[in-house]
Amino acid sequence: MKRYGLNRVLDIVIIGAGPAALSALHAAKQAGLDAVALDKGPICGALVSHPTYMRWFSTSDRLELAGFPLITMEKSPTRQEYLKYCRAFVKYFDLKIVTYHEVIAITAEDGLFRITVRDLFGREGVWQAHNAIFATGFYDAPRPLGVLGEDLPKVSHRYTEAHFYADQDVLVIGGGSSAAEVALDLWRNGARVTAVMRGDRFDTKYWIDPDIENRIAEGSITCYRGAEVVEIRMDEVVLVDATGKPVQIANDFVLAMTGYEPDTRLLESLGVRVDPETKKPALTENMETNVPGVYVAGTLCAGCETNTVFVENSRDHGPRIVAHILARRKSGG
């Protein structure tokens, strides 16, 4: 595996290799800065974990990076099309990315950041840089249910495709857009679907709402509102309904579409201020934290408010950060 920049002091090390990181890498290269991105998985690893046949809500022009054309069959790209686009972006601009190397520690010493990384075989290496950009997103840390049985093999916090669940009793937990879309996809592909949510309605896209509500109204999908799962068993799930009454439901699989929480431990180890409630790092208008030289880009900026920052409104984070680094260097700061 390639280990770009391991034996020299870099201008920037970026932790993560998603769209925000690619945008930052491109901006750094255009500015003549020596930059490398490190990721524990492949390029855009979080997107790989999205549903196999997902199509983006944003249109192609809103997902382009640095003006590099994104050509798609329809107005919005599929997951496969966007992954191919990101690979082409990296290759065309010859961006330096070290994949399958997980950052396990970062320290500040003598004006440099030392980033310790471990590869798939347990071998460690240390990259050094004047600046560090965190672009790790939030998709690696699903929000736990905190109930007995959550660790059973039939429980998953991720959804790939419906084929695995055809002719099975599936419980979908959550009241967000993902839960609604997953429930519909499962039903349309032959699963027997029950949805359970704490609220009274799905918080989803305007064109999804009538679809899911009509399927519930006609009895195609069973829905428990104002309810909560209290235990997951091998062949059933126990929940408490809106009246406080316990209900047992026959069940083969549980899909917990309960959202994600960002992992901010590395940031906090450097002394970066992170709000304990929202998990948002404190940032300047230049995306810099309270620790000089440490920046945050992409969806990690939103903390737990994961529905507020997307590719289309974070693709300028990298150029903004690079401009600030250049300005500080010019001023001698």
C-alpha cells in the first residue's frame, strides 16, 4: 500500500478521504501545498456503506467538486455513479491519499502535528504536518439503542438492500427519512414490515411522506407511534406502545435507523473544544478550532445535527481552510 509523505514534514495532513477531504486536497495542491489524506478505509468509505441502490437527493451540479464535471444518467447521481466520480477526481488531479491506514493518535510537538497511523496488519507509522484537517464525518458511529439484545446478529444499524430480508418479519426503528425509505423499500421487496418510532410522524422528504403514510393507512406497513423498543429477543421484539402497554412482535430482523454520533475523541485529545451536548467543535469562520492549525471540514462540523451539513454546503470548506493557511503563512503567523 502507498504511504505518501511518510518521511517528510507536510504542510497539511487530512484525516478522512470523503468528498470534503478531496475538496481540501485539491485546493491544497492548486495552492502548491504538500498535502496527504489518511483514511482507515477506501476513498469515500462512508459512501460505500450507504444503501447499494441509493440515489442522491442533491442534483449532480450541487455535488461537483472544484468544478470537475459530474456526468450522470439522471439529474441526481446514484451511489455507484458518485463513487466512480470521486475515484476519477482523485486520479485526474493525482491527489495523494493513503487508504486502509487508521489514525490512532495525534499529538502536537514543537509546532508540528504528529499523526500516528496503523495499517491493516498492525504496522504503525507517523506522519508529520504543520496543519491538520479533520474530515472524518459521522457515519462510523451509529447511535446505540441501549436495549437488551441489541448485540444479537439479527440487529443492524446499516441498510444495504432489501434482498436479504424478503419474506422476513422486519422491524424498522426510527422516525427519520432513512427509516421511512427503508421501510418502503423492504415492503416493496416482499418483507413484512413493522415500524416503531418515539414521535407521531416521520420526519422525511415531502414526496416520501404521503407514500409511507398511505402504506400505513392501508395496512401494508404496521406502525407503532409514540412507542419504544425495550428488548430484542431471538424470535421477537418487545416494545412499549403509546399507552404504556407492552407489546410482543414476531421478528426475524431489526434495522435500527436511529442516526449517528460523531467520534470527537481525537479532536478532544488535542484540546479542541467540543460541545458535550451537540458534539459540535467550536470553529471560526475559517473552519479553524481553538487549537491553531487544527481545522474541521465536512459533516463533522455539524456534530449530532447530521441533517444540516451535506456535500453541497460543505464542499467549500477545503478551499476556505487552504486560503486561511496561505494567509497565515504570508503574514508570518
